[in-house]
Amino acid sequence: MSWTYINPMNKYIYLAYNILKLINDVEIFLIDFYKTNDDVPLFVKCFLFDKIKKDKISEINISDTTKETIFQYLQDKLKKYIKLDNMLNASFDGFNLIFLHKEFEFDIKAFSKELEKFMFKNNTNFFQVLDKLKYWQMSSSGNQWLINKNVLKELYLLEKTIQYIENLNLEKLSQNEKELLEIWNQKDTFYGD
């Protein structure tokens, strides 16, 4: 029953990790998987790597050299990917890549400034970003759309977003924009608000 409420992407990461335990020459497989398989989203690759790195049971024996090779590959990909156009064309999970900036040692300041300049230019841009931060939350207390405010917090744009919303003229907003504001006002379990 608990699987019902887990984000499908997390299920994939968990299942992929368990499959890795069954592969004999896992290091060759992993390097090939990371460098040549473009069908797997970068989000999944990064969080799978995090699980591999934190494997405390040592069920998968991967050398530090292989881990470093994969780390360098992912770090380069993330640095190139974290651009406004990519993020606006990506799914919700694309924005989640922001949370990896400390672990993969890439700077998000330039992206934050680029997003701020775009987002607060006009209402159309503002609501386009809010829509990209929207995600579906399944829970035993009910399913609902939420907006991931932690992304904005991580980018130091949360307070400015709250202020922007307070200054909006609600009468001039479209129905879709009003619905996004209703979603914004829902409790985000990750953000705690």
C-alpha cells in the first residue's frame, strides 16, 4: 500500500538500484549506462548515483575510480543543463536538480539571477514558472496539486515570490492564473507551509 503514495520517479530509482545488485560486471555497466543512455532522465541518473554512493551495506562493490568518473560526468551534465530554457522545457523533476548543487559542486547563482529576471518581468512569465513548479501529491488524506516552494527557497526567490503574489491584481488574472494561486496556497509538505 505504501507504494501507492510514492512518486513514480523514486520507485524507478529504487528498482534500478535493486537491479544493479544483480549485475555481475556492474562497473562497466554503470559507466556505459551513465555516458550513453540518454533515454533515462538526468534526475533519475543523479539520484540513482546518490543511492549508489550512500550504499552502506556494500551490496554493490564499485571502485572509487568508477564513482569519480560518474561524478565528473554528472557534474558536467548538471552544469550545462541548469539553464533557464532547459528548466522551462523540463518537467517538474527538472527543477529538482537544483537541490543537487551542493552535492555535485555547481553554482546556482547565475541561474537564480536568470530566473529572477525572467520570472518577475511580467505575469505571464511568473505564472509559467509557478506552473513548472507544480506537482501532484498523492496521500492517504487526499490527492492534490501543490507548488514546490523549496525550489524558490533554495534559489533565494521565495520572499520575492510571496511579495509579488501579494501585489497581484486578482481581478485581471485569467482563470488558469487564479487556479495556480489556489494551488500556491495549498500546504506544501516539503516546504512545511
